[in-house]
Amino acid sequence: MQVALVGLGVMGKNLALNLIEKGITLVAYDKNPHAGEELLSCAKSQGMADRLHIVSDLRDMVRRLEAPRSILLLVPAGELVDTVCNELVEAGVNCDDMIVDCGNSNYKDGITRKLKYQNKFEFATMGISGGAEGARHGPAMMASGSEGGWERIEPWFEKVAASYNGDSCFARVGQSASGHFVKMVHNGIEYALMQLIAEVYQLLRLGTNRSPKEVAEIFNDWSEGQLNSYLLSISSHILSLENHNNVPLADLIDNKVGAKGTGLWTAQNALELGIAVPSLVAAVQARHLTNACNTTAAQEMTYASKSTNNVEIDLEELKEAFLLASLLAYRQGLALIKGASRTHQWKVDLSKTLQTWRAGCIIRADYLDSVAQGVEFIDTLEKESNSLRKITGQAIMTGLAFPVLGATQTYLATLTTPSNGHLVQAQRDYFGEHGVKTHSGETCHLTDLVDIDAKVR
Ligand code: 6PG
């Protein structure tokens, strides 16, 4: 099998080594010649250089590949994807060939590109998760697109991806550019889980006066059971680290959080589609808020900054609350994928989606098996629901900030307790005559309800 790869940055280089290791012959290119040299020397040191051909331009790449060609792009999302696609067309790529965009591209660009290039080559998309380590030893691969080109390379990518209980974490999750949508939502969930862990840490650190090392031990303890997840275990490791003066490394890092955009896209798409993902949105805004601290406006509100640091937190309840809040982050993400799939007619397979997340990716977690069992699992978690409510209440009473915990408790409560929507509908009708619906499904105005009620009496 022969594949080409354009873009030999950290992800590209590691994926290249993985592809070669699995027996694929690779033709690789990067506009920076040093990147190619570095890959070659890595491949040599691992005894795999015979299956690697570094080329110095795209024409040479196209010439060396047997038709039909399969070309992977691992270049930064945005205009560069189009630049490379156009250069590849000039270099001789044609309708029988497939180009797969493997970056963190916006799925909307994927839809546009599928149309734009339909007479030039087959354009497909694939979201890849797992960072450098995943790319090298087995990432999660969320692919989408038409049958043609994928059928050629799919069996190989099933080997390149991570595997869980013998099943590959590569899947064509749905049609069109749905792979990038699924990867985008993966990142939205990633933001929520990261923030949730940070909030639990904050509660234990500032609310109960524990040191980072003590919190690391609690996280480590949890990781040995059902809560085991990649993000929890790296958090435990990070919190256990100290410099040579015994200062926790976590205390040496500025609080402002960066973002490349996928979390924001998740929130924007959810709002546009009218699908509520409050925990995911809260996580994006939590990052934005870290950049608003220490501004003049924030400093003027210092009266609100007093927080308590002696709450009695039951660790078992915290663990249960954390488990349920984590599960609810996935539930929201899956609801968003389901809604988008319906709107765009992508036919996304949710169980295949979950299969790609079982190993290799950033949001892999042992408790994903219960998510896979379906959304009904939440009904079985009464104890956890009570703990989530109690812990959220205690957390908020400390005066510290818990955006994702608070949003998640609100999400659960909204779905499981009487709604107050009737009053908002009545308000809308009162000033805007937008109409209200009665319990029997009849549409009318508030004023009509007076008559209906009179008739009933
Ligand atoms: C992954 C990660 C990866 C990357 C994100 C981080 O699945 O491997 O999600 O895609 O680390 O781009 O995004 P932010 O910079 O926005 O946190």
C-alpha cells in the first residue's frame, strides 16, 4: 500500500512513522526541507527508512505515486488546505485520486471543499485525536466521505488507529464532512472534561485546603477504578510534579487559557442548531473568563472575591458527582452530533463514533462503556444525581467559580424537573402576541385562555 502525506509538523511526523511501521510505503513532503530530513533520520534510527520517500516538491510526489493516489494533508486548518489542494491539482492529481484533510478543519469548509473540488479529485475529511503520542502509536480516527477512495485505504487505517478490545478506533462515522464535525464535538467535550477536572481540583485545593500533591493522590485513586480516563490521569501526574524547591509546577503557570477554536465552533454550532450543550458552552466561556481576570472591571468587583476554604466535602460524593458530570458532557456532545446529522442528513452512526473514542483519543475513558449503552443510563444514577446536586451546592457556597459543574447540574435539573417555560411563553405572548400552546396542543393567545378557562368552568 502506498500513501502520501503533506505536512510533517509534530502530528504529521508521528503519523508518518506510524504509517510506515504498519507496512505502508510513504511518500512525504513538507515545504520546510528540515522537517523531511528529521523524519528520514527518525525512520532510519528505527530501521524503517526503506518504506519512506521524502520528496522536495508536490510534482515529484504525484509522479512517484501509483494511481489512484491517496494523499493525506496534515497542514494547519484554513487557507493552507486550499493552497495545497490547488498545488496538487497543478501537480497532476485527478478525479480518480483522493485527498484527505486530516487537520482540525471546520466541517463547513469540508462541505464547501467537497463541492468545489468534485470535478478535480475526491475530497474527504478525517478528524484525528491523540496528540503526538497518539499519532505515533495509534490515534482515534474519525473519517467521513464517499466510498471510492476509502475502500482502498480503510483496511490499512484500521491498523494505524488505536484499538480497543480488538476493535479499531478508525471509523467512517458518516457522510459528507461529518468526520470533522465529530472531531469538533470531541474537542468540545474535551474542553468540558478538562474544565470539570480543574473545578474539582479547585474545590479540593481552595475549598478544603489540600495541596496539589494531595489532590493528585485523590485523582490517582479514582483513576484506579471506574473513573479511569486519560485526562484524569494526566491531571494527577501534572499535580504531582514539583520543582527542586518543592514548589508545585501547577503554581508556576499563568491562569490564562488559550484555545485554537474547535471548542468555540462546537458552541457556535450548538447555538445555531438549537441543541443545548450548556456544559460545553460553559467550558469555552470559562476559558474566555480566565482572560478577563485582573482587568480593571474585575478588580472593581473585589468585594465579591472572599471565598471559604473550610468546606466538608465527602470524597465519595465528589467522585459520584464527577462521574455523572463527565457522563453528561458526553451525552450533550452526542445529542449535538445526532441533531447535526439529522439536519445535514449525514447518517452519523453514534456507536461507531463512540468506538473511535474508546482508545487513542484525548477523551478516552473507561466509563464510556456506560455511555455506549444509551442515554437511559442516567435514570440508573440516582445516587450520583443527588451527589451532583449536593456537591454543586457546596461548591457554589465556597464563593469560587464552577462554571461547568454549575451548568451540568442545571442541565440535569432542567431535563428532570418541572419546567418553567410556560411563564416565558406567556411573557412572549403578553408583549409580542407570539401565541402559546395549551397542554392539549391547541395554539392560542393568553386572552383566549381566559375564555377557554371560563368555558371549562
Ligand atoms: C486532540 C486534541 C488536539 C488539540 C486541540 C487543542 O484531540 O488530539 O484535541 O486536537 O490539542 O487542538 O485545542 P485547544 O488549543 O483549542 O485547546
